[in-house]
Amino acid sequence: MAKTLKEVPLTTRSARAKLPVGLHWRGIDPETHLGYSKGVRGGVWLVRWRIGTGYRQDRLGTADDELSEGTLDYNGAIRAARDRVEGARLEDRAASAGQFQTVRTAIVSYCAERDARFRARGVGNTGRKAATSSLERYVIGREASANMEARAPAPIADVPLHLLTERELIGWRKSLPDTLKTSSVWHLAATLKAAINSAFRANRATLPATLPGVLTAALVISRTNPADGESVARENQILDAATVGRIIAAAKKVDEAAEWGGDLYRMIVVLAATGARFSQAARLTVRDVQIERSRLMIPPSYKGQGRKPEATPVPIGADVLAVLGPAIEDRGKGELLLTRRRMERAPGQLKWVANGRRPWGRAARLVEPWAEIRKIAELERDIVPYALRHSSIVRGIRAGLPLRLVAALHDTSVEMIERHYGRWIADGLDDMAARAVVPLMPAD
């Protein structure tokens, strides 16, 4: 091959029509050339690029010499050539680094790290995050086990990350069952995006710089689209004080009937009084109860990024302090405030007996007793324990507290408050404005 490329005009149909039958080249950059192979009835586009001391060549598609639809014009051929060469070079770098990173390997690595952090937090976390099971169910598949059925992997699972496209990600989203709630799809897409972004950060040299943008374009899902008929804080999850009181009374009955020893009752009281997430309440220690100042120091959540305060002081009433009294008495400052019985099978018997205490662990521990609480309190079937948090936030809004204070007390942001509780903010402002109205008309 000659050292100097002899370029020919390829940019228009008329220019290509004047060329003789054969192969013609035009430079894209010093090591990449666009080729046009002319035949009797039109031509095809090619690309070649330098690999070491030689060249690699590939076909791009049919030129638009006769038809416009389904063919490539000059500009389209240039774009296709760049994409093909960039993809090939990324693939070569990935191959030289060892095994390709795929959607599957990204998920497996990400979930392993998250589950390890989850278990390291203690407070009874011995299993896996729920997101791990969701990704297995809807993306990478799993084998059958004692309590889980086998799931086939999605087609996207084994796609190399350097070849992952927006179309493939959108196709995966569309393949999800219609029965999934919008919030479930949002969490699933967000977790998949986080897994792939984590792999991208660890393998920047072998993955395209455009990958994060592809993920954002394909996996960003609105959680507040009014068309889907779903809201994070649905109206029936906002409970008035009387309903919260019924829940607490029901929790006491369930606690006594099942011989929880006050553990269940205290957990529900703390959730109702503070609006804390279950994971935060489960990490409270005896030291966090400040009796003299009538407040609980709520540990920061694990949600979000960046530095967070050590704890958030949340005022509580004397009635709540009285309920917590038995959990404080004669206990060390560093011990967990809220625990539950450790149940073990009696030796040689089918009977389960209490043997010491243990951390609460996952929020799933509340599922069974909450069903009994809901029944006794005569709540709708879809009312969940998180309704206590929703209700606490809305109580603060309706009381006219500054949104920044409401957000701080609940370890969240003003943006999140405005996004998910906008209706109650408007109602609260209306109430405040109404109280500012004074009679203006003079008396007769």
C-alpha cells in the first residue's frame, strides 16, 4: 500500500457517479479511512483503520447512489465509520484487560459490595438487600432454590458494557411485566443504572465515555407522572392523629397477645413519634434517648451521598419517654434501644422459647405483626408502616413548620419534600394565609 493516501471525491452522488468501478478511499483521520467500493449498480461503504503495522477493514452499508431509504449517504457513512472504529478499539482494550465487563458481571459485583455493606452495618442484617433479588428476577436470572423459583436471564444480561446501547436498555424496560408498579420499575432501573455506573467508574479505560449518558437517557423514569395514577405519598397513607392513636393501641394489643414483651409496641411508638425510617429506628441506642431534653437523637440514614450529621435531634413527648422507660432501665449507653426476643427451639421439642434478645434486623420483621395491627386498627389493606413517616412529615407541614426544618427532622431534603408532598404544602399555606385574614370593614 502506498504511504500517501490518494483521496477521491465521495461526498455527493454526482461525484461518485464519475468514479470508475473499483475501490476508492478518503481519509477521516491519519489512521482511519472511509472507503467506497463502486460496482456496476452502485456501491457500498467500507471503513479501514490501522492496527499495528497493518489495517483492519469492515463493511458499513449500501451507499445512497440509487435509493435513499435504507442506505447511507456520505455523512451517515462517516458517522458509522467513527462508531465502528471507536467500538472496535474499545473492544480491543477490553480484551487486552481480560474478561469483558457485561451487564451481568456489573450487577454481580455491585450486589456483592452492597450486600457486604448491608451485613456490616449490623443490627441483625444477615441476608441480602431486596434490590439483589429484584435484579436477579428481572435482569440476570437465577437458579431455583428452596424458597425461590428459577428465573431466566433477560437478553440484556450478557451484553458487553462497551457495546451496550440505549435501544437495548429501553427494550429491557419495555419487557418488564405490566403488573409492576411505577415505583418498582423506578427502583429497579435506578439500581441497574447504579450497578453499571459502578462498573464504569472501575473500568474507565476500557469503556466508552458516553456510557453514563446512555444510561441516563434510557433509564431515567419519572416517579411523579400524574398519568400513571401513582404517587409516592398517596392520600390514604396520610393518617390523622386519631388513626395513628388506633395503630399504637393495636400494636400494644398485638404485643401483649404474642408476648413480645413490649418490643413491638416500642418500635411502633418510635416510628409514629419521629417519622424515622425503620432502619434508623433499629439503630437507636440507649444513649440516644435524652430524657432531660425530651428528644431522641435519630441516627442518619444510609440513603444519598456525602457527609451527614452524626444524628438528628427529634423532640418527643413525655408519653413516648414513658413507653421507652423499660428499654432504658439498667442498660448500657451503647446498647441498642429497640430489640426483639431471640426465639430458639427447645432441645428435643417442637416448642419455641425466648432466649435473650437480638437486633430487629430487616423491616420485613414487621410484616406479620403489622398485618395484625392493621386488622385490629381497621385500616385499609394497603396501609404500610411507612405511612407513619408520611404522616409525620405532613403533620409538620400542616403545623406551619419551615420546610427546611421538616426536612431536617426527617433526614431528607427540601426538594424531596416539595416533590412528594406538594399538595399538603399548598394546603398548609392556604391555612396559614386564612389565619392571616382579619376583618377590614368598619362596624356600622
